[in-house]
Amino acid sequence: MRQPVTQGHPPPIPSIDPMATLHPRTASVLCYVPGIGWIFSIVVLAADRFRHDRAVRFHAFQGLYLFVAWLMADWVVRPMFDVFWMPHFQVYRIVEIVLLGMSVFMMLKASQNEAFSLPLFGELAHRSVAED
């Protein structure tokens, strides 16, 4: 028996979910990558695959809040100290080193499946996950 041929309509292309093969631990680690972790955080939060995974969502929110701290250091602390205090006393460099250390530390914790809660950032992340 022959299959009916539909003229003019190509067969539907199956949708491919890029998150389908991503391990939750990998998704959590990627949320803390300095510079681009915020993109992964947004993708993880928008993905259906991780909609009910509270641990991954926690890391995504905490990664976003850490990124906001990077922005504030770059856009607020740096200009403030360059203008009002001694330009050679680079407090913002210390802040950036601390934030980088926090990012690396959280990448290690997330790689061990540990939902370590950073001061302030962790509390905000827990609240954000609870509101979902």
C-alpha cells in the first residue's frame, strides 16, 4: 500500500533541544564562567529541561547575581575610585579578584554537585528559586 504524497509541503523537521543532552552538573558549572556565565544562566532558566531542577536553577540565579556584582564593580566602583580617590589605589581590582575567586570556587562546588550558598548571593538565589 502506498503512502499518500502531500505536494508542496515538506515533512516537518523534528525540533532539537540543545539542553536535552546537557548534564545538570555541567549546566550548573557553566553558570559561573566569568564573562559568559550570565548567558548560560539565562538559557538554563529558560530551558524546559531544568524548569523543576531546583539545584540547577539555584546555580543559575546565583551565577546571575554574581554577574551583576561584576557589572557593579566595573560600572560603579571603578569610576567612583578613579574620580574621587587616588586613581593608583585600585580598590576595584581587589573587588574583581574577589569576584573571580568566588566564580572559580563556585565552579568547583557546582562540579561536585554541591549547592554552596555564597553570602548575600546565595540568599537571593534561594529566594528566587522559591518564587518560581
